[in-house]
Amino acid sequence: MSEYLKKVAQHLDEESHRVESYLHPSTLAPLIIKIEEILMVNLKQSILKLVEIFINNNAAIKATRNTKKSADIVSSIL
């Protein structure tokens, strides 16, 4: 995660230098806001996807455990 944030900072720095070299200074603030928005939204979406995978995997593990417990109970009754 910290590597990603370092890359975000690097991209922001690169864009700042490009603005200084090629664009009017008034474009810097809106550009930085847009870049932060894009890069951080991508990070947020990646985190949410990982959380979803974790939750689904956790639910599958619990379901497997419950199925095994049920099978053990049935076996002990029979």
C-alpha cells in the first residue's frame, strides 16, 4: 500500500513539473485535484475488491466448517 502512495506522490510531482514547463500556473490546482481523485478512487476500488474477496472466502470457510459439523452430528447420531 505504501508503495502505491509513493507512486501517487511521484505522479503528482511529475505533473507539477509538466504544468510549470508547459501550462498556465492556474491549471495546477484543478489538475492535482483530478489526479488525486483518479488515483485514490482506483486505490479505494482495489481495497474494496480485496475486502469483498476476503469476506466471500471467509463465508465459504465458515460454510465448509458448518457442513462438516453437521456431517459429524449426523454421523454421531447414526
